[in-house]
Amino acid sequence: MSMSAIAGAMVAMNTQETRMGIQAVLVNQQKQADQAVVDLLASAVQATPAPGTGAMVDKTA
């Protein structure tokens, strides 16, 4: 193998490692965003009072 072939292979490997690293970061960020939405919805569901235990409804409004 010539030096240029070895150098080309090394550059290709480095490029692939960089792409995989970027993809891992993007997947992690998407997972964190999804988890934030789930946490927000879970806290909203837990914050709602049980039926019949909420504040009185103003029927004149």
C-alpha cells in the first residue's frame, strides 16, 4: 500500500468517526427534548385535581 492510500484510508476513517459522533450527539439531544416533553406532560397530569375535588365552578360566568 502506498502512503497516499494509507493517508486516504485514515482520512476516511476519521471522517466516519466524526459523523458517528455528531449523530450520537443529535440522538442524545433529541432524547433529552423528548424526555422534557414527557416530564412536562407528566407534571401537568399530576397537577390536575381529582374529579370533584377542584375549585368550585362559577356558573354565572
